[in-house]
Amino acid sequence: MSGRRRALPLLSDAFFYGYTGTCVVAGATGAAFANLDLALVSGFRPHEQLPGRAAATVLSQHRFLRAIEMGFGVYSLRQREAIHRDPATNRVFLSLMASGIAARALARAVDGRPRVNAYVFGGSELVGLALIFAHTRSTLQR
């Protein structure tokens, strides 16, 4: 097996576990500590910048979205074998991952330039998507 063929599974796994692990950790901490999460990620402080009910609504929605992110990460980790073997599960995982990347691109086009961290996350997600896609072409059972 050539060096390139050995490298792809390793890189794919590194990005898979990095991505899904980040979904779990960022999702859980963001749901539990929404105020701090929003401040660190975006500089937004709802209780300082919005009236009470609006702040509560934003934080509630943020917690919900972060919990969904955590759930996606946990599910993906539990379904790792199916993602690498079953074509339908693979398509769902890659489609969900790609939808997050597409949402970042849409946000850039519609909302303007985000902080640098959004580019770092989006770029690493895109690289991870490409690596996982390329690697799983050889692991799927047809």
C-alpha cells in the first residue's frame, strides 16, 4: 500500500473524530453555557445587548441549536461503522456536514464577513468533508 493510500484513512479518521468530537463538546458546552458560548464565538452578549425577553429567546434558540449539534455528533460517533460502510448512512452524514458548510457560505453572502474563526471552522469542515468523502468511496459496501 502506497504512502498516499495509508495517509487517506488516517487523515479521514482524524477529521471525522475531530469534527464529530467538536460537535459533541461545542454542542454540550454551548447548550449548558449559552451566554459564554455566544460571547466567545461571536462577541454577542444577549443580556447586555437585548431586552430581557428577547435575550431569553435568543439564548433558548441557541441552546436548542447547540443541543442538536451535540446530538448529531453523538449519533455520528455511534454510527461511524455505518457511515463508512452503508451508502445511505454515508450520504446522510455527508449531506448534513455539507449543509453546515453551505450555511456558512450563505451567511457570508447574505450577512457579510464573519470573524476569522468562522473561516477556520468552515475551511476545516470543507477539508474534512473532502477527506471523508474520498476515503469512504473505498469502504462502502455496494
